[in-house]
Amino acid sequence: MIKVENLSKHYGSVKAVKSISFELNDGQVVGFLGANGAGKSTTLKIMTGYISPSSGNVFYGEKNIQDNTSEIQKDIGYLPELNPLYSEMIVHDYLKFISEVRGISENDFKNAFQKVVEECSLNAVAHRTIANCSKGYKQRIGLAAALIHNPKILILDEPVTGLDPNQIVEIRELIKKLGKEKIVLMSSHILQEIQATVDRIIIINEGSIVADGSSEELLNDSAKGKADLKLEVSNADENDIRDMKATIPSIDIKNISKEDSFTRINIEFPSNGDPREDIFKYAVDKNWVILEMVTSKQNLEDIFRKLTGNNKLS
Amino acid sequence: MKNTLSIFKRELKSFFDSPMAYVFLIVFALLNGWFFTTTFFLYGQSDLRTLFNIVPLVYLFFIPGITMGLISREKGLGTIEIISTLPIEDRDIVIGKYLSAVALITIALFSTSLHFITLATFGNSIDYGAVFTGYLGLILVGSVYASIGMFSSAVTDNQVISFIIGIAIIFVFWLFDKVLIFMPDFIAGIIQYLSVEYHLSNISRGVIDTRNIIYFGSIIGFFLFLTTRLVESRRWS
């Protein structure tokens, strides 16, 4: 288990991370979501022992990363945000170098190399100089280096950057597979990626955690269990519209607007229910003509915008 | 130790994977060869003193060239984040890189063995002891300059600035011996002790004095310590 406790990091007067706390358990894929500059990478750098926090602690089991850096680093596979690589090296040699420092023996390296080359689809470039590999391959080389020692903990900072859609699906499946037996913490500012890959989402904004839970929990919490329905009908009397609440008690009529040829009704209802059938029967009973009936639930993007106060994702 | 060796091997291979090592070795051999042979036959003496005087001067520009990228390049490219998150101490990273620079300098010195072979073939009454200690002195001076170069490489992530800082510090150490006559007596002794040339000349005479070895070891240790502290300072920035 990893326990992040009141972690803060200040760069001069800039507070990059403000006293955040969370826990990660085995067999969990956790997404760290936030706009650029929200403090994701800083948190991950502290968790890997690359930089020290201004205050707070990161515990791996009972051990603090500050006091047991090298020992804990043996169990971590880390893919940094910009995926820096020794571009003059051959892919095989680079992975060999990483393995040597990771304490993998010559014999074990052959198997480990074969495994990560297959997992990360590096067969075509295994003996090519890194500088001559495409961006997608470079990203996968970085991922292979993070995986080669079969770590218990994987920390991936923007792991799918630079990958094409097919590669993204492959890496997503790989991360999900790895998440069954490891702790995987991946950061991203791509909502769809996080939503498709992780079990739990931590949203960070301006250095503070603003949400923590599964995507379903976040959606329910944010919408407070409510969903919206837009109904457009013609031939409707306004009194009948207002009386609808008496027939269908679960709904709330939020707004009625008269257009030239139809009436638009905005309705709110509990997200665990579905009032459409009742509304349809009511409309038939009152001789309304239904032109449109659409339900809409909040998506993760709406929540992200609401929590981070941004209208646009960066 | 194992990790230091891994870093050492990677760095040394990296030197030879790029044209840098070859350019360095060829130009180093040509420059020293030219300076040595132009005076060797005029003096008509069976020693390598001219070579031992010239090499430290050539070091002045060449060693910062070798060391300038060792840490600053890692910082600039961001690869420092890769090696710093591997289970390896910052000290081992610094020592591994440092030893790779010393190894390249030693390989370069081998290129001057051609002059020794010439001397051994045509010369008489050669003081082999002085030749051996002369080479030992050059390796030690190269090691001191490499530690200074490592320090200057850790100061910045800009290789050019690192190169200039390296030359400046090495130049100061090289200059100490030259400015002694301008120094008041009370400080001249300290300046002389700090001078690389002073200790090199002692060793080049064929005498291996522990005081000289302690001097070289202290300077190397001092700059490598500072380098390690600078590498560690990223944690607190």
C-alpha cells in the first residue's frame, strides 16, 4: 500500500502541491487527472524519490521514500512525463543498462527483455538506435524500461502521449492487465484515456485534490443523483404540463419555454430512475405530439470543468 | 560498486558511440605529437619532459570538453530523471561518470606512447622511472581536471557554460605556479601547495611522495563531493 500524507511542494513562492493525501492499494489502477500545471507531475516526482517534498510524507508500506529512496526505487517502474531517453543508445543496450542497474542477471535479462519487447511491441526496433525510432516507439521504449524489472508499483506520467489510436488501445489493455497484480498510478490530462483505463480517478487542481473516486462515484456525487431530460412537444397546454408532476412525482419541471410551433420542457429526475415511459403515457393521454425526448447525464468532462473551474481542457 | 560500473560502462560506450571520443583522441595525439617532436630533436635529450610540460596545457581545453556534458547534458535532456529514479545513489552516478572521463583521458595518454617508443628506440640512458612517474603524474593531473570538469558540468544544464566554467577553474589551478613570484611570502606557500604544476613537477622527477598523492586525492575528493551535492540539490530545488 502507498500512503501519501499531507504532501506539499513549493517552488519559491509558487505552491505546486498543497497538502494532498491519498492512499493506493494493490491491484488498483488509479488515474491522476488534472490540467497542465495542476501538480500531477510534481506529485509523481516526489513519489518516485526524484525530488523531495517541502512537507509531508510518502509511505510505501511502513517505509518513507525520503529515508529509503534506493530501496523503494527497486520496486517502482517509472515513466517520466517527457520520456527522456539516451538517444544514442540501441534499444537493446538501453534496456540492458536499465536491467544492470536494476540488478537483473544476464540470464534473467534475456527473458525479461523478450517479455517487455512483446508487451510493448518493440520487435521491429529492438536493435535500432533510439534516435531513429518514431515518437510512438520512443514512448513504448520508456514504458518497457519501466516494466523490465517487473515492478510492484508502476508510476506512469502521461503514458499514451505520442501513440496512435491502435497503440493507445494496446497500451491501455496492457496497463489494465498490469493493474490486476500491481499498483498502477497513471497521470493524464486526457479524460477519455483516464476513464477508459482506470478503476479510480483522483482529480487535482492547483495543487489540491478536488475529487477522488471511481468515475461512477464522481458522476453521481457531482450530479447529486440527478439527471436531466429535455422534452419538446406540440399541442400541449401549459396547465397540463404543470400537472405532470402530480401524475409522475419523481420528476421536477425546471423550465417551460414556448417556441413558435412547440413547447420545450426541461425536467430533472433521479439518475437511478427512468421516467420516459411515464412521460410518454402522459403525453398520449393528453394528446400531445412528442417531437423530441432526450435524457442527458453529466459526463466526466463536465465534472472536470466544474471542479477545475476551466471551460476548456488544456 | 556494481552500479558505478554500469554507469561507467554506459558513459564510456557513449563517448565512443559518438564522434567525440575519436575527435578528442586524434586531435590530442596530433597536438601533443607536434609540440613534442618540434623540440625533441633540437634538445637531443633522452627524456619526455617536453611532453610532460605540454600535456597539462592541452588538458586545459580538452578535459572540460570531455566532461562538460557528463551531467549538464543529462539535466538538459531530462535523462537525469531516469537515472535518479533507478535504485542507485547519486554518489555512484558521479563516480561512474567521473571514472569514464578518467578512462578516456588515460586512453588518450596511451596515444603518446608512440613518443616513448621513439625515445626507447633511439635514445640512450633513459630514466624509465621518471617516464613512469611522469605518466602517473599526467594521469593524476588529468584526474584532478576531470573532477573540476565534473563539478562545472553539475553547476548548469548548459554544456557551453559548463565548458567555460571548467576552463576557468582549471586555468586558476594551472596559473597558481606561474603567479608565485607576485605573491607575498605568507601566502606563497599556500598558493604553491594548491598548484597542480608544483605537485606534477615533483612526481615527474621520478619521486612518488605521499604528500603529492594526498594533494591530488584531496582535490579530486573535494570536487567530486561538491559535484555529488550539486546533483543531490535537485531534490531541494
